Amino acid sequence: MFKPTRYDSGKVASLLTASSTTITKGDALDFSSGYVQRATSGSTNIEYVAAEDMVTASAAHKAILCIKTKGVDFIGDTAGSSSQALVGTFIDLTDHDTLNQAASSTNVFFVENMVGATTDKQVIGHFVENVA
């Protein structure tokens, strides 16, 4: 899950979901044919994070509140133990709600600091456009 640590009301948008989609608050989102869906490990630009849960049926599209990621810091969960060595680096997503601290090919998240102990598996940072 990605939890914003700093944002303002001007950063909330209402977007339409892709069909047959289940989105949970805090999921990183990308686009498919103009509709938001949960991001994957191959996602290169995360422009929004879900601000609410939403289940969309087949052949349907629903409006979902989303937080624009530009200028917002997030606490992100990592798939494995975090490390001080991650600070100042770009890392990938493992999936829609987890960072891959061991990969840097899509480089969607810049790590600014650690949160807690390495076993807490959390870092703080922000989403960036792909720098690969």
C-alpha cells in the first residue's frame, strides 16, 4: 500500500476505472485505453494512487477518487527488507502496492529515506517519470 504523507485537496481527481477491475485504497494506478487500473511490475509512470476502494464489473466503468502523485511523498512497502543503501536511488514496483527494493529497470519510485528498521520493509519517497 502507498500512503501519502503530504498532499492537498487540489491533488484529488475523479477518474474512470477499467472494466473487471478491483482497486484498493493505496494501490498505484496506471492507464489502459484511458481507464485507470492497478499498476504492475512493468508500469513505468505512476500518475495516481487510489484514494478509495472500487470494484468494477465486466463492461462497466466507475468513477474513483485518486491522488495525483506529482509533488506528494509516500510511505511505500517494500517486498523485502529495506536498506539505507536504497536512499537516493530509483526502484521499481513489485506490483500495485509494493516496491521492489532489488530492482531498478523501470525506476518509478525515488527513495528519500527509510521508515523504521530494515525489517519494517518501508521507505519514503515519491513517484517519478521513468528514468531508465
